[in-house]
Amino acid sequence: MGRLNFLSVLCCLCLNLCVVAVDTIRSSQSIKDKDNDYIISNGGVFKMGFFSPVNSTNRYLGIWYNNISAFTVVWVAKRQKPLKDSSGVLTTSEDGNLVVLNGQKEILWSSNVNNSVANSSAQLLDSGNLVLKENTIGTILWESFKIPSHTSLPEMEISTNERTGEKVQLTSWKSPSDPSIGSFTAGIYRQSLTQSFIWKDGRPYFRSGPWNGQMFIGIPVYPVFHDRFGLVDNQDGTSYLTASTVKDSLSHYVLTTQGNTEARYWDSVKEDWEVVWKAMVSVCDVYGTCGAFGSCNSMSSLICSCLEGFEPNNTEEWNRQNWTSGCVRRTPLQCGRVNTSGEAGKMDGFLKLKMMKVPDFVEWSAAQEDDCRQQCLQNCSCIAYAFDSGTGCMTWTRTLIDTQKFSNGRGVDLYIRVAHSELDTNGDVRKIVTITVIIGTIFISIFTYLLWRWIAKHKARRKKEKEMLMFNREAHKKFPSEDMLGDNLNPGKVQELPLFDFVKLASATNNFHESNKLGQGGFGPVYRGKLSDVQEIAIKRLSKTSGQGLEEFMNEVVVISKLQHRNLVRLLGCCVEREERMLIYEYMPNKSLDAFLFDSRKEILLDWRKRFNIIEGIGRGLLYLHRDSRLRIIHRDLKTSNILLDKDLNPKISDFGMARIFRSNEDQANTNRVVGTYGYMSPEYAMEGRFSEKSDVFSFGVLLLEIVSGRKNSSFYHDEESMSLLGHLSTFKKSIFHQPHLKISFGIEKIFASSPAQAKAKGSLTLGLHCCKSRM
């Protein structure tokens, strides 16, 4: 058993040694179709062997990509005479040529090297080139790159020799399943300047325009995966074109069966060939679409038009969009014409056409740009000229054909020779018409814009007036008597508040997106928004399912619109469109007091100084509501969540939906509808419905205890064994009010003793403490 294993390993080693040159066929070797033989280039890029095209049983010798999933043939030998079975053999003949034999040993294809040598070998390179070389000194006798099929690989040279007539061109397949020679060929043609062509049955089908040293100026877009193109014109009459690709990119050009040249690269993600460029993208790219002296523009509804100074040769055919007859000159040129009238004729001139693909049959000269025009003007045979910095001076003396208008900034300026009368007509008249059209368009546009603005403003004004009228009617249904809110339901006074458009507010909040939501209250959600002038706002939107409604909305509009104080949140306006009811406030970046006070991470930011400033600010706001404003306002819902903080942590009282206005002769009032938040309500208000300034003072006292202690009063209500802050205050009231040496009392006294200017707020603080004390 051990001997068998040893013999197996030895045989494998021998086989590996025998097939070291897997990319080479030597004189003693061959590739047999029936044995499924093949050779692979040294880097594993290409493979050569026998294959059958899609939907075909014919066998061909070819080269294809080895390391990709898509079977892609790049070269085929003897395309016109395929094998009908798998009897084909590729080998080297006695004279050193590569030959393909059939089952009867007949030569179906040969490299056909006249000066071949017996000692030769064929090697497949990683460039895709199959080379036959002499083994002694390595001279290349023949290569597949000199007789390509339909594919141009990056290191291949497409060439022509105008002296010998030798050409290296691509030839299309007849169909995807038939590699035999099709109708199209592609290559370069050198006359005065070198151009690339696609021919169909020997006639021009596509033309690239002249080479300017970097590109063909008649191709508007180039493949993105190429580093550069190169065109070399040798003194021996040979011109060849090369294209180097970006490093490590797998790419090639292919001449399709439909006659288009495509640039493809391998997309390893999609595992397929990606077409990144085509030579022909519109009907204007077809050679001579618009006939002689015609110009093609793919962006126009009628793609063909005559060049300046020319008219259709056959108007009826032209109107039927049959442009093959082309155009003829409208007015004869002065140059070379015999003047029999005795009058001196005016000299011809040139009309400028921008961004053009220059016509075929170009003639080149070394003249500079200024001399190029004069040179053409002095030659009566010259009918057009153009100048390109890379190409030089180009002139035309024959029919102007295959001219195209570009729209992407490529192309060159083409100057067409016309009679002087054509210059007058196409110059002055065109200027007059152009100026008239431009001025008329401007006036019409301005008038239309102003009319549209006036109509839009008029409609918006009428719409707002209608909505406000409906709003006021609805409000008076809710408030039939002005006594309920004093004299503040006057519609005229309500309309003094700025009105915001719903569309504008929706745009400011990204259509009330959840990410802009600041919170949710009994009134409805509150959103953060930013107006076009970068002003940040807070929008309170009345929810249709809210327990609060028009009464609270109107109450807040009426109350807060008349109040202005540094410690009251400022109402910027409201929105009353359709069923929408929204209030727009100044934005408070630090949100509400409870977000700081009851958050273990943020409460450390509230030192005694900041807490005192907050207490003082709330006290100032209450003093303004109760005494200093032109209206006596009872807030009725004073709590930490209704105290907003600006960027400097200054407090501002908000949410006046529950507020009531007292007349000057009123001290207290009764209500059957108790509103507010339990824990902050005074007992007489919660139980009997009686409220006055003392109701707010009681709430302020609870608020003060929460600020000093950092504890929430309502957090104790569901714990039977625990007391609320008020309960604790009742237990320690003797200590607080009669033992000033205690820490808490000392802390409060210290706060108020810190600055004489702060003594005003002490009265509010003491009042709040005594108000709480009186209920214990």
C-alpha cells in the first residue's frame, strides 16, 4: 500500500514537470479539441482552446478570459471556416507555422508566416496576444494582435499604413452565435489628418473627427477607465492608435454586430461586463445623416438643418424628413465670380458656428489662428475653416458632410464662408430680432410675475380674513359673554397678533416630524421649528383628541398676547387655518425646569446661585401678573413643567391656557370647572373652586420647596407610608420657622442675605412658605 501511494505522488510530480509551460505550445505539443485541451497565460488572465458559440454546434479555435464567470471570447482563428465536429487540433507544422487541422489532417487555418523556422513555439501572453516566436533568439514571427477579430485589448495597436495599404482593423461578428465576418469594420484612416472610422460594407458609417494630440475632436465623451489615448504617426506612413487602461482594470473595446464600438469593463460586484461608453449614441452619429451642407443636432425636434447660408436642395423631401439630398448654397459667393454690372461686389465673410463636429475631407496647414482665416479667405476654393489648438488650421474645399452640433461643450468653432448679403441678413436682422425677443420676454416675465404676486397676496388676504371671521364666530360661541374674559375677546384686538401660514410652519418643522417633537401636553404636541430667517421657534399644536380645545386656545391668545415681561414666555403669533389651531412661541433651548430639577445628571448644574435666580425670576413674573401688568392675571397652573429656561437658565412662565383675568374690583372668583395640577393646587381651589392670587402663591410655595429640595412634591402621593413635601414641611414647621439655626433655614436666610438687591423676592418666598404653613 505504501508503494502505491509513493508511485501516485511520483506520477503527479512527473505530470507537473511535463506541463510546466502551460502557456506555450512547442513543436512537439498540440491542443486537441476532443481532449478538451487548452493553454492558459502565465498570469491566468486568458485561455486558448476550442469552443462553440452560444446556440451553435460549430467549433472554433479562440482566446477568451479565464478568470471571470462570463464566457467572453476576444479572438477567433479562421472565422469563415469552422469545424463541424470535435476533431480539431492546433499544432506547429514542420515549417514552424501554427496550423489548425481537422480529422482528415487538412489544414483549415495557418499563421501563414513565409519566413518561418522549424524551431518555433506559440505562447499566450497575459495581454491576450498569441505570439509565434523563434526559440533561439526569441524573434516574434507572428502575433494574433495583428489580425484581431471584433475585440481590441488594451495593449493592441489599431493601425494603418497609407503607403503599403496594410491595416489592423476590428471586424464584427455576423451574429452573437456566428463569429464569421460581419458587415462592420473599425479602424483608423490617415489622409491629411488621422481619424477613426466604422465602415459598413465598405462605406463610412461613423467618423470620430480629427486627432488633436489628445483625443478625437468629434467624440464628445470618452471612457472613464482609460488613463490616456495615444496616436502615433510615423514617417514611414504608419499610424497606430493605443489606449492604456487604469491599473488592474479588466477592460476592452468591442465592435458589436450592430456596428457600434463599446468600451466595457468587468464589474466584479455584479459579475458582468459594464458598458461605460459607446461611439454612437444618437442618429446624428451616423455618417452623413443630414446630407451635404447639412448639420445634425440630436437635441432638436427636427434633427437636421442646413448650414448658415444654405437651403434644402429638395424642399419636399426635406419636409418629409428625408435629408439625403442635402442642402445647396442660397447666395453665390463673390469670390471668383465675374461682375458684369460694373459695380464692385462686397467681399465674402464667415459665419461662426459654435461647438461643432467638423466635416469630413479636412485639409491641414501649419498656419496660426489669425493666418488661418486669411488663408481661407484668399483661396476661392476654401468654403470653411476651423482652428483647434491641438490640431492646428483646418480648411475645407470639398462638400461639407457629416457635420454635427454638440451640446456638452465639446467640439470646435466652425466658420462657414457665405456671401456678404448673408452676413447682413444673418447679422443685423438676427441682432434686431434677438434684442426684441429678449426685451419682450423680460417685460412679459416681469409683468406676469407681478400679476401672480398680486393675485397670490389677494387670495391669501381674502382666505385669512375668511378664516379669521370663522374663528372669531367660533370663539364667541364658546365665550358668549365678554365678562368671562373681560373685554379681551374683541376680534380686532385678536387680529393684532401675527398670523402664520400652516405651510410655512409645516416646512419649518419638516412636516411636524417626530424628530422635532419637544414634548406632549394636555393641549397637544410641541414642536421645534426653524423659519427661513433662521429664527428658532416652538410650535404648540392643538390636538384633535386633546381634552383642551378652543376655550384654552383663545384664552392663551387673549391673555399672553397682551403681556410683555422678561420672565414670561413671548408669544410670536398663531395659526388658525382650516381646523388647525397653533401657537408660536420663542424657542427655549433648555426646555422646562423639571428637566433639570428632577434629573440626577443635570441637577448639579443648578447651584444655589442659579436656583435663587430661578426663584427670583418666577417671583418677578408672578408679581407682574398680579400687580404690575395692565391686566390682573391668575395663572392657575403654576408648576415646574410650565417654567421654561432660556440658554442662560433664566426662567419664563408659560402655558396660560388656564389663566383668568380679574377686574380691578375683584379679589377672588368661583368656578365649577377646577383645572390645574394636583399637588400644586391650594385646598380651597381644589375642594371649593375658589381661586385668587393666593392660589398662585400656594403653587409658588410648592414650586419653591421643589427647587430647594430637588424633590418632586407629587412623587409621594402614591406612597401611603411617605409624606409629600408639604407633609414634611408640616412636621418640621417649628424647626423651620422657629429654629433658624437649622441647616435649611440657614441656607434660605443665607441666600437672601447675599445681596441687598435680592431682598424684593424674599417677600414672595416668605409668602410662599407662610402660605404653605397656613395649610399645615
